[in-house]
Amino acid sequence: MKNDLDRLMLERDLDAILISGPAQHNPAMVYMTGGGHVSSADLIKKRGEAPILFCNPMERDEAAKSGLTTKNLAEYNFLDLLKDADGDYQLATARRYQLMLSECGVVSGNIALYGRSEIGSSYAIFTALQREMPSLTLVGEVNNSVLMLARMTKDQVEIEHIRKMGQITTQVVGLVADYITSHAVRNDTVVKPDGQPLTVGDVKSRINLWLSERGAENPEDTIFAIGSDAGVPHSSGNPRDPLKLGQTIVFDIYPCEAGGGYYYDFTRTWCLGYAPDEVLALYETVFSAYDHITGQLKAGAPFKNYQDMACELFSAQGHPTIRENPNTQAGYVHSLGHGIGLNVHERPWNGASSDEFDCLVPGTVFTIEPGLYYPEKGMGVRLEDSFWVQPDGKIQVLANYPLDLVLPVKTG
């Protein structure tokens, strides 16, 4: 949580953090500011002190809505800085950062960089800053970043954001089910009133509309994959594919609050009309693994333990897994889940990169999503829900929805 930041910074010998970019679709900035209509800003947090948000004068009122102390970038006369730098824009920007950092009392030590910006210009500017402030060490963090570790545990306000997204997500999933099953079927294909096949693209356009109407968006698209595409875990689906009876549809939807806020993650596998015996058997195997694993979840447990459990369950039933063959493209081919928050994938991890920090401690929100995939057989199955470890250690699904495989359709 945010109140862990100073402790985490001390543990990693960080004197400050600097976040750049907009306050939308920029997880680090959203985390510190709460989001809002700020197109470009810089935030500096010195260890042990409150953050300061440096903003464009045109967005000063929007920046003030964050509740943070703000500084107007107009106070640093950029034209003078540019003149002193002989027209070198990168150097002038670096010197403005030098003034900003100095005002925050950050003139030496380690400062971690976060945010969203064009990588080439950022590299040039921060390289120039390093030359201007040689006593400062700029740090790029990856998996064990202080912000990612702080964000791994959510407070009650964050949980309510995610819970609301779960409610929106399951509402939209219900609308999709109703939309598909309201159509007629001809020659084992779902058809629209004009007789043309109902396609993956038709469904996705409805999903986008229904999410938008509810204050959500899906910037990373939706997986709605049928047949052989359902056998490739992250195939988003071919928009031109018609919806046919008896084929598996992997429906993985992971929208966020409009503007790049908190995400939810959810998957169901459907067959329209009926499920062939081979699909039923595969589904029962995945459902059994889901049911067993979710029944074994315990607060404080290493998340990777459940990945091991999934591999054992699937291996015992003869399915290839990534434990025996990390390169397998059939069977169980991915990790069991991941944390969710301002990124759709964040800590805690339970795959190959999982470490001692990735435990199901109170405040964590994570997915459980076992799946089996056989693209050469034209089928795949995945089931996924998002869970929260409550302060008392109990573990709760944040949005309930039926796990039915078969959706009935009009065959008459």
C-alpha cells in the first residue's frame, strides 16, 4: 500500500522517485494522483516527504484535484533555460528537472524513474540530467520496483474500485450471453435477423459499447476466440469467424475504468447449443482443477504453490504442462494467475518470475485461471475469476458469475 512506500524506498536505498507522463493510462501516475485530466506532468516524492506534482499551467486546476501539493511549471522560464542551453531542448529540459529536484531537496543519492513517455526522448533527457547532476544516480527498476511492491496490496478504496469493475464485467458478460442466445440458428451457425452469420466481430463491437456505457473500456482488447483460436490462450479471435454450435469459445474479458484506472479479469468458456464429448471431458478436467485449487487457497501462502498444484493435477491426467516442458504449446501452457490492479498483470506473480514477495497476503487481488489448450483439435478451455484476500485472511471472489459451459440457443 502507499503507506509502505517510504519503508520500501529505505530498504532499496532510494532517496526519491520521479514519475513522468499523463495521469491517464499511466499506472504509476494514476496510483499517486488518482488519475484525472492531466496530459503531462512530473511527480517527485522524496523519501519521508509528501509528493509534489509539477504540472502544465493549463492543467493547474485539474492537477489540484489530486489533493497533492502542486507546482506550476510556468515558474521555470523554459525560454530562458532554452536560451542558456543554446537552443538544446534536451539540455534545457534536463536543467528544469535539476531545478525541480533541487527544490525538493533531491541533489544526491538514488532516484527511481517511472512513468509513460516516448523512450527515445526520455533516454536523451535523463542522460543529460545525469551529466548535469553527477551526484545523482538514476535507477530503473523492473520486477521488484518499490511501486509494484507497494501496489501489490490494496486498501479498501482500491478494492471497491476493482469490485465495481467486476460488477460491470459480469454485467457485460451476461449481456453477451443474452445477445448470442437471442439469435436463431441455421445450419449449426448463429445468424442475425438478415440471415447473415453472427460473428466474433459483431460480439466484440457490442462488448465495447456496453463497457463504454458503464464507464469502462478495454484498452488491451477482449479475447473472444472460437474453435482452433480458442486453443491458443491469447488469440483475441478472428472478427470474421461465425459463431457455430458445439465449438469452444474462450471469452476472456479484462476491462478497466475509463481513463486507465483499475482492471478486472474474468474468463468463461462456452459452447453454443451443445458440447461434444471431448470438449465436455476437457471442461470437466479444467473445472475440477479450478474447484480444487480455489478450495485450497490460504492467506499468506506462496502464490507459486498453486501453480505447482495445477501442474500436478493436469499431469496426473495425462496433459502436458510447462513444468515438464516449458515450451509446450498444447495442454497447460501458462501460469495459474497473476495480480491485478492498475495493470491487468501485476504482482503477485506465480510463474517463473515468482519470488519470496509473491504471497497471498491480506490486500492482494489475484486471478486463478487454469486452462487446457489443444489447437490441433480445435478446442481450448479456460476458467478465471478474480479473488481478494481480506484483512481477516478470508479469500473472496470479487464478482460471481455462473460457470456453465453450454449456452442454449434457438434451434427451431
